[in-house]
Amino acid sequence: MSKKLKFVGDISVLLFFAAMIIMAPTATADTKVKIGGTFVNIDESIVFTGSLDNKWETEKYQGVFEADYAYKAEDGDQTINKFKTSGKLIKSLNDKHYVIGVTSYDYDEFRTNNDRIVMGAGHGYKILRTDKHKASIENSVAYLKSNANSEPILRSSLWYSFKMSEGVSFTNKLLWESGDDDYTRNETSFDYSLTDNVTIGLKNVYTKDPIEYSIFNITLGVKF
């Protein structure tokens, strides 16, 4: 990808995130930070992960911002160095249907197309909303810019959460993107609330882009 194309893509993503941040102060917001890892292991590997999730809501709009980082070293050699951030702007049409604008940027040191920028728009549907269960599916048309190729793609994501009991929750987020190299990401987590603001949990993130990773760790989270 040319430097000019990469610069334009980076500016577009930054402008989208800036718009979300500007709107957030007037909204009801919820932020979660998690760190996790395994630092003592039989195969002498070190895994570190960090994530930031921010959600805000106004009378007409909702916004979601997520950032994730993963690092792994085995026998002193670095094997994973990945970063992903994404933003989503939601406008409800009725109780079930909504429209979305999405953008994401992810970097993988060991992938041929190190940088991926995706921007698109589409439709979301709330499959289930109860006290214990929530599920949504979203489909969108987007454009991918990377240093390997640039092309229109299709995106589909399925999100499900289950409040298993008071203080225990299960969440699964699945994302698939088409293209010359299909992109798949599935995040599964169990969380237990120690207090209203502190959680511990188990988390596994599987990605194929086209390199396959499955990163499992224990997490400590803070909500504010």
C-alpha cells in the first residue's frame, strides 16, 4: 500500500474515532479495562493481553469503541505482537432493527499485510433481549485497505451474552470478513464480579487472518 493511501486511511479512521469521543461526554458511558496473561508456563512462554471497551449512549445514538493488544514470547523469541482497535456508531430504527457505521484498524507484526483498515456501513438486528440473554447479528458492506491489497468486502458479526447467575456472565463475539484472505475473529470470555467494579475471568481469542492464533489467559478487569 502506498504511503499516500495509508495516510488517507489512517486519517479517516482517526476522524471517525474523534467524532465518537466528541459525542461521548454528553452520553451515558460505560468503560471496562482488562489485563491478562500467563507468566509461568511449562513451555517457558509469556503471554500478555490488554483490552479497553467503551460504550456510550445518547437519546438517538450509541457508540462502541474497543482496543485489544496481545503479546507472546516462547523461549525468549517473540511469536505474537498484535493490536486491534474498532469503532461502531449505532442509530436505532425501532426495537429490533438499527443501522451501523463501522471502522477498524489492526496490526500484526508477523502477517504479510501488517496493517488492515476497514470502513463500512450496514444493518443490525437484535435477535434476543431478556434479563439473562442478549444476542445481535450485524451485516455490512465495507472497504479494506492494506499493504497487501485493497478491495470491497462483506462483514458479518454475531454477538451473544448470557448472565449465568448473579455476578457470573458469558460473552461470545464472532466476526467474519470476506476478501482475498478471509478474516475470522472469535472472542469468548467468562467473568466473575468480585465487586461492582472489579472482575476476574477467563478469556480466549481465536483469529485467522490468515495466520491462526488461539490465545487463552486469565484476566483481571476494572469497570468505571
